[in-house]
Amino acid sequence: MTSLKDYAMRMKEGQNDIYCITDKCKKVVENSSLLDKLKEKGYEVLFMVDAIHEYVVGQLKEFDDKELVSSTKKRLKPDESEMKVWN
């Protein structure tokens, strides 16, 4: 368990977004292929597995001037310089 504040303090230099993944099953999020590129970049991903989390991610949008990005809602496209989020 962690807070968004603690996550933001641990963010890797150059990381602009807070990454999370939502599902009802922790085992599903742990084994998701959606995490591969983020792990390669050394980015921490929040596992949000409570029923309320999907609603929270949809409503919160950002924390501490950092966008909250759900890897289940947007596709992540790798770029040489940075991970870009696109629809």
C-alpha cells in the first residue's frame, strides 16, 4: 500500500505521469503485458484492484500536477526519449 504523495516522491527523474492499472483481480494486473514497457523504463505502476479505484482514476485525473494515467484506458506508445500516452 502507498499513497499518491509517496508515489510522486519516488518517481523516476523525467517521469511526468503517475501510472496505474485497474482490475478486480490482483493476479491479472501483476501479469498484464501492459506493464512491460513501463517496467523497462523503471517506472513504478500502481495496482488498483478495489472496486472504487476505477471510478477514482476516472474522476481524479491528476495529482500534484501529474496526470494519472491508467494503462487499461489508454495505449502506451514507446518513444526513444519518453513514454508517450496516446488514444
